[in-house]
Amino acid sequence: MNYNRRDFLGTTVLATTATLLTSMKAIEPEEFISPRAVKGFSLHIMAPYWGFQGSVTDFCKKAKQDGYDGVEILWATDIAQELFTALKQHQLSVGFLCRGDEPAPAAHFATFKKVLKEAAENKYQKPLYINVHSGKDFFKYEDNKKFIDFTVQYAKETGVPIYHETHRSRMLYSAPASLRYLEENPDLRLTLDISHWCNVSESMLEDQKETVDLALSRTDHIHSRVGHEEGPQVSDPRAPEWKNAVAAHFAWWDKVVAIKKQQGKILTMLTEFGPPSYMPTLPYTNLPVANQWEINTYMMQTWRKRYM
């Protein structure tokens, strides 16, 4: 009985939602007059493997077909051969996510260094960058700082840029927690996923402008997910109820793009709207309220139109 109920609810609501959405026009962010780029600027937009229902080979094929420049994927040795074959076949760049997860700082740091070296020094293809989930929100400053010191030196040795993500549960989990790391570590470079900071602070960070501006000035890679005061991901950035949240995020991204254009430097971006349970779901069904790949493709196209 419960299965039939879930099946009925999911089918009925998804059909109704699909009919409604096809009759509605997406809410576009306000126009942005992009500054003229200095020679050397380029924008590389990456597709997320997170949430993709299919093989790595199928993922790379679809990413190329839909217009992405590359892919971002969690480093894992067991998929390396298939991944690099597909990257070569479809002429895609790659960025890796590396991390440790142990609750003890020493063990965590050891794992972190191991997977980072595997990803950076793999024999197949040099990554465009490596994004790291570094440390923990409950580690002491001195323990978390070791991750920064190691990556700064290792990036210089390998020539592979390494960016620390502003991510919940990690050392850069909030704006105020990140401030000391930014102030005392001038070589710290960021993956900006500012949706996490909105969620943690239950605000659109209106009262933390100086910290946000400092973070924007240190950003080299962006995860373009839109968060809000009560969650890390809006249900669909095209929907009118999220207009203010979308506008706030684009205002931050505008500043980063402007900095990179003025400096003539590369900016990478990952369209990172995620699957359930990042994506809200329908009760009793666990079915997502929107299509993850569709939303990410929309974000990719919006960025190209706005910034290139």
C-alpha cells in the first residue's frame, strides 16, 4: 500500500509540475555589463559527476555534447583508467576533488596528502586544478593551517593550482571562521561555494561584506550553486521565488569575474547543483523536485552568456 501511494504521488506530482514548468519562463538574472578582459583571461566551465546516473564514460560524453569545457570529479584510483580514456576521447579538461575524512587531525592530514599526490602526479593527464575539502570545523587553527601550508608549497612544486573550498564541516565553513585563515595566510586560494556561508549564517551575508570581499579577492574557482538563508541549494534557480538569492550570488560572481578579467587570469567554474538530498524532494517519494542536469546546463549557459 505504501509503495503504491509513493508511486502514485510521485507520478502525479511530477506530471503536474512538468506541465506547470513548461508554461513558465525562467527568471533571468539582471543584465551585467562585463568589463573588457585583459589578454590572458579565460573561463573554463566544468560539469559535476556528483549525482550523474551512469558510467564515467557516459558522463564525459554528455558533458562534451552539452557544451562543457571539462569535468570535476572526486579523485579515485579505481576509475582512473576509464576516466582518462574518456577525457582524451572527448578532449575535456579535468579538475579533481581531494579530501580526508578522519576525525583525528594526524590521520586526516595523512590521507589528505596521499590522495592529493595521487591526483596531482597521475601518469595520464595533468589536472587543470585540484579543489580540496580541507581540515574540519572542529580542528584547532594550528592543525588546519598545516593543510594550507602543505598545499601552498605543493602547488608551487607541481604547478597544479590547489584551491580550498568554503564548505560546511571544513575549516572554511563560515565567513567569520574563515576570516583568520584569510588574514594570516595570504597565499590561501579559494574555491568559492558561498551557498554554504549563507546557510550557516542564516543570511545573505549583508552584514559581513568586508569578509566576503576579501574572500572574493582570493577566489580562483567557483561552485555556482545558489543557496539561501535556510539551505545550501534553492529548488530551481529559474523559479521566481528565488530571484533575490540568485541576484545575490550573481553579484558576488560578477565581482570575481571582473577581478579575473582585469588581471588577465584564468577562472574555472563548476555548475554544482546537486542530487537529493541537496535537491529538495517530494514527500514519501525521495523524487527530486527538478532535473539536476537541466539546472546545471542552464547555469553553464547563463554564465557563458553573461561573462564571455
